[in-house]
Amino acid sequence: MNSIYIKNANIVNEGRTFRGDLLIKDEYISTIGQIDQDHIPAGAKVIDASGLFLLPGIIDDQVHFREPGLTHKGDIFSESKAAAAGGVTSFMDMPNTVPQTITIDLLNEKYKIGAEKSIVNYSFYFGGTNTNLNDLLNIDTQLVCGIKLFLGSSTGNMLVDNKDVLKEIFSKSSMLIACHCEDEPTVRRNNEIYRVKYGENVPVKLHPLIRSREACFLTSSFAVNLALENNTRLHVLHLSTADELKLFGNELPLAEKRITGEVCIHHLWFEESDYEKHGSFIKWNPSIKTVYDRDSLIKGVNNNIIDIVATDHSPHTITEKSNSYFKAPSGGPLVQHSLVAMMEMYHMRFFSIEKIVEKMCHNPSILFGIKERGFIREGYKADICLIDPDNPWTVNKENILYKCGWSPFEGYTFRSKVITTIVNGNIVVDKGIINENYRGERLLFNR
């Protein structure tokens, strides 16, 4: 039996932080609390976690690991390794790959790749299109995290714009539907306005005027209204404006909500003045917007209007991102730095440590119905992260693990550091050393 005994940890779980021990046997959490030494199996690995926070592993519900077909940017092995280094033990990957994940056969092929290459746990979204309703309605709800709909074009151009098809999907699917919401006519119109004025040399700082707040609200409100009409389980991804928050409520417990929202690290961290420094390297869709929007999103997390904090991790090469505005793709790498960025905001007193765990661990588990993960509970899978809140380090080329080799946080000194990541009871990261031979498990869902 593989056993790990973690002692003297500051355990953060279900709204409280307490000093305690944790015993892992094989893949599962066995005991939590003050553990008698006589109950520790012979040969157990002992970790003294004095001064460390012990968290459930981070569950990131929105990543683009670029495999298959775009592996010059990233792949499931490289990006899952970066995820593990950042305390992420499970991810849900998007369908805009090459080929796009829009048939059940292609989805199954992607799961095979995950089993072969991912060093953390994984699930993959099925991509909805204007023409694949039959496959979409035949997905096994216990084996797949959800359906992804692009209600606005982005990297990979999987736009679903046929309103009759959308009504069919929203009315007939029993799956969670996760949506990218930006109004395509508005974005196209703004593109042309600024192309006429600047040609190809549009300043990147105008990105939030092109991918505008109006574009976001128009489509988010459309999706929410469609979900209300059909009692659809809707999850709106990467909220970026204060306006959109009025579409969501915080009156119900998360398990009872039918319409939920997510915010990403970059929309909580950056604001429009940062384009001057970072240029296209913080060009995302939806765009990073104003200080007011950023501050409103932070409040939305704290008052439970926003349910999940994720990354939209979407790597591109430095060469690709260095192009002019229209040629530089949107997206950037984040999974290695999402937890330490949130911990930095903990130090800044924007979030409590309990709120971070709620939004990055507990709520993804509840919202997607993930089986036996997301909490420090006896009988749950031992997906664990140990983080030192007072261990400064600076992001640089030597410690960036993304295949693309860059980070929007490069040069920033974080005050907290991930020390250990445990996946299914196996130590995958320990003080910077990564076990590249371990492979994670497919996530299962209680639905």
C-alpha cells in the first residue's frame, strides 16, 4: 500500500482553515485531523507541512492544451506538467484543436491522447457546431465534462450562429453547455472601423473597443435568456465586464443554480492600461477591459455572483504573439501561475484563502458534478496541493514550463510558491522536481 502522511498542515477546506494532519492510502484520503502515530502505516512517506497551506488540487474548467494538431504551441504532456507545477490536479480542455473535437470518434481519440500523455487528471469538452446535433445529443453525460459553444468566433473559428440550431441544442441537451459569448456582428463592425482608420497597425490597446463590452453583453444576455426559456444548464465562460454580472444571481446554493459564470485570472489581474507594457501578450478574447470592470469582477467573486475562477490557458508562440494586431492570435499561458496569482491577491487582501479554494477547487467539483474530487474529505481521491505563502520567487525563462516558453507574469515576483502536488495519491511535484512518468485519470461525473 502506498501511504503518505502529511503533518502540521494548515488545511483549507469547506470555508475554514485549521491545523491538522492528513493520511493518504493508495489513491484516497484516509484520515483527516490529529492522527495518532500508531495509525500511520509502516513505510509511509512523511511530509512535514509546517507553515504550509494544504489545499484540494486546483480544478481548471477551461484550458486549451493544443493537442491534437497545434502542438508547436503546446501539448497535453507539456501543459499538464506546467499545470501540476502550479498545483492544478485536473483540467477540462476545449475542442478548438485540429481536427476540432466535434464527433464522438474524435472525442474518444482525444481521451486516448489524454491517457497516454497527461500527468494530471483530465476531461475534454465536445464542440457544438451548426451541423452536429445528433452526436451532441448522444454524449455520455457521466464521461464528458460538457458541451462547448462558441457564440462568437475566436481561435479555431468554431462559431455557432444558426439560431434555430442553438434553440435545438438548448432545448434538447441534458449536458452542461459552456459558452464563449461575444456578438459576432458587433466585433466584425468594430474590426472594420479600426481597420479603415489604422490599416494593419491597429494599436493593441484598442482591443477592448473592438472586442467590446457591448459585444460581450449582447451575447451573454442572449445565452442566458435562451437558457431561461429552456431550463438549460448554462455556464458562461470568462466573464469580462461589470455589465454581465447583472445577468447572474447569488440567491441559490451553487448546486441548485441552472445558470452560472466563470472569470479568468487575466481578467482579475490586468486592466486596459497594461496593454502599453504587454501589448499582444495580454490579448485575449474576450478582451481585458477597464479598472472598473476588473474591480467589479473581483467583487463578483467575493459576493458569489461569479462561481468559478479558471485560466482559459491558451498558449501561442512568441513569434505568433509578436505579429501586428490582426495577425497576433488571442490567448496566453496561465496554468502554472494561476494559484500563485490568486495567492498574490490573497496577500493584497482581495480574496481570502477560503474563497480561493471555494472558487478553484470546491465549485468546479459541484458545478460539473465531478466524482470524488475537489474537497479534502475522507474517501475522496487524494488530489492535494501544498503551498508556502511566504516563499518569494520570480517568474523567468528558466522556470517557465509552458512549451511556448513565455508568460505574461515574466519578471514578476510572487510571494507564494507551490511546494508539492499530489495526484490520486501520487507525488507528481515535490520542491520543483516533477515525476514525468505518472499519468492522471479521466474525470468521472455524478449526473
